[in-house]
Amino acid sequence: MTVDGDRILIAGAGLGGLTAALALIRRGFRVAVLEQAPALGEVGAGVQIGANGMCVLDHLGLWPALEPLAWQPDGKRIHHYRTGESWPLYDLGAESVERYGFPYCMFHRADLHAVLAGAVAAAQPDAIRLNAKLAGVEQDGSRAIAMLDGGERVSGAALAGADGIHSVTRHALFGADNPQFTGIVAWRGVVPTAVLPAELLEPHSAIWIGPGGHCVHYQLRNGELMNFVGAVERGDWRIESWNAPGPVAECLRDFDGWNDTLRALIRAIPTPYKWALHVREPMDAWSKGRITLLGDACHATLPFLAQGANHAIEDGLVLARALEAFTDVETALKRYEAARLERTARMVRGSAANTARFHNPKLADPAETARIAREDFDPADVAARHDWLFEYNAVTVEI
Ligand SMILES: Cc1cc2nc3c(=O)[nH]c(=O)nc-3n(C[C@H](O)[C@H](O)[C@H](O)COP(=O)(O)OP(=O)(O)OC[C@H]3O[C@@H](n4cnc5c(N)ncnc54)[C@H](O)[C@@H]3O)c2cc1C
């Protein structure tokens, strides 16, 4: 058994686990991040980080490293899937900084992950352990214990399960979850912008909405790459994995009849990947004793508000602040959970509610477009659906 009663154990070196680790180290804690993978890394895909996530990353001192890797859209626009007719969803760029204090940035996930991992390693060189697969957890009155594949037991003062959507920690604390397939499959792909037609290289992030599906694209790495995500209602693919490739022809088939500009982007994807989207009811509790959860482990969401990683990042900082503020670990974990439960559940429900807006069957009739734009995307309603997300400040929120 590796014993160190004071350190905090974190299962999983994803965006949430690494943020928690860095926030804890910055507050004087020692951490052990137990990651199952043999090497650190992230999938080749984009991730949108709103003002709420950027607030945390800036607080951790990462903005100078992140700024050159970001692509900052001037806003988001909705496009009709067939005609391409478009209208603004909301403005970003300078508007995001003015309204919420921080920019809205698109990153290649590997870039953001590498900056976080590099900062953790620089702050505590022995923090991250690779090939360390959590198999179970245990605890007594004074320690939390991570049981690794192979039999090793690692102990610390507390354990945070940041081990993602199929979390072993969640399973050990609360039993099997009950994911429901949404009937929606998501496609993802990344394309060098150099091969794309000029009409795709707009300064905004685009959301194409149609009957039974929608697509999102935005640039990455200061405009070097284009990220594509497409969601389509089809019931024949159930695998919840980021790494299952599918042929371009199949992706094109899923968006048959959609605008030629969008189809040109799909055609240019070297390898599209597909992922079956599931929903889980928000949990009532995340912690038991000295063990808690964070990120997708406790609030996996549909990606339709682009907030899952943002909330994992917020969790990481709020958890570190709670452990700093309350010397009793169990109290700290309860306060962390209480500060986060309602917000994360609202985000999960808000994401699901976007399905009906983005996949409206009435979009099949272009004559309906103006009415849908007016009613579903009224600027005051759009602000009410998003301001609470971007305004949140995890650095100052009461715990
Ligand atoms: C198509 C799509 C697009 C998305 N776009 C966005 C977006 O634009 N913005 C946004 O905010 N969110 C987005 N999300 C959501 C976002 O990807 C997740 O919410 C986020 O990655 C969760 O981070 P995490 O650290 O909790 O979990 P993960 O990123 O899943 O990390 C979990 C880590 O734990 C490790 N692990 C797992 N099991 C074990 C174990 N037993 N032992 C040790 N280690 C283990 C894994 O290897 C991994 O490193 C999107 C999701 C999808 C599906």
C-alpha cells in the first residue's frame, strides 16, 4: 500500500481531473492523479470553452499559454440546413469579454489538455501516474483508498473520481447508472482549413439546424483547423465511445439533402468518428464520506450547450476551494457538492432541451424558417438560456 494521508487522490487525467489537480496544487495540496492510459493525451476534436471555463483557466494562470492556441469566434449563427439562410444566436468576441469578463474560445482538445498537464507537471512533477487504472475505491474514517488494477492500493485524505462517463468511482459509490440512448448519433471530425472553400471560413461558429439533426463547425488552433460535429437521429448505433471511426459516405448519407457548403466540409473529413449519445438523469448526490465525483462522472450531458467540459473545469476549482476552506474533508466534499448540484443539473436539462430546437421537423418547410427563427431564437430567450452559464464565476462563488 502506498500511504500518504495528506494528499488528494484524483482518478482520471481528463480536463476535469487535471483542473482539479492544478487548483489543489496551487492551494498547497499534494495530489496523485491516477490515469489508466499509458500516455497522456486527448482525442483529435475541438472543445468550446465559454467565459465561465475561461475564468477558471485564467485564474490558474494559463491564459498566456492558451491564447496563441485559441480561435475566438465573433459569435454563433444558426443556419437553415438546406437553404443556408442564417440568423445570429449570440455575439461573442469583444462582447463576451464585455458582458462576462472573459473571452469565448475554441481549442483543439489535445492543446488544452497539454497546457493543463504541463502546468500540473511543472507545479508537482510526480503528480500524474500513468498506467494506473482504478478498479475500485474504499475508505475508513481517516483515509480514502484507490484500488488499482493489479492489486496496488493508494491512499490519501480524499478521492475525487474524475474518471469520465463510465466512472468506476461512481459505480463503486452509487451502483450502476441507467443511461438511456437518445436515438441520436454524433459525428466528429477535424479538417485543415487550407483545403476548405472560403464560404466555410467565416469568423463565426455555425450551427446548421434541420429536421432530425444538426451540425456545428468552428475553427481551432488560431484558424489552422476546422472542427465538425454532426448529430443525427438514427437508432442503429449504440456504442458510447469517442474512438469508433465510420466512413465519410455514411456521414454524408446521414446529412443527405443538406446544404452543399456543409456537405463539402463533411467530404473533406479524413476520418469521421461516431458516438451514440446517451442521457442520464442528474444525480441527487455525488459524495460519500471522503470520496466524491466530478465532471462527466457525475453530470454527463448531451453536448448541445457545449458545456460538459466547462462544468468539469468549474467543478475542479470549486472542489479545491472547498478543500482549502474546510479542514474536515467530509464537510468540504458536502459543501463542494452543494455548491455544484443545482447548476450542473440545470446545464444537463438545458442541453437536452436544445434537441427539440435544433432538430425541429418543421424546418423541412423553408417557409417556416422565419417563424422558427423568431419564436425559438428570440434574443431575450437566447440570453435567458445562456447568460447564467457564462456569468458564473467559480473563483468567487459562495461555497
Ligand atoms: C461530440 C461532443 C462534443 C463536445 N463538445 C464540448 C464542448 O464544445 N464544450 C464542452 O464544454 N464540452 C463538450 N463536450 C463534453 C466534454 O467532452 C466532457 O464533458 C468532458 O470531456 C468531461 O471531462 P472529464 O474530465 O469529466 O472526463 P473525461 O474527459 O472523459 O476524462 C476522464 C479521464 O479518466 C480516465 N479514466 C477513465 N476510467 C479510468 C479508470 N478506471 N482509472 C483511471 N483513469 C480512468 C480517462 O482515460 C480520461 O483520461 C462534448 C462532448 C461530446 C460527446
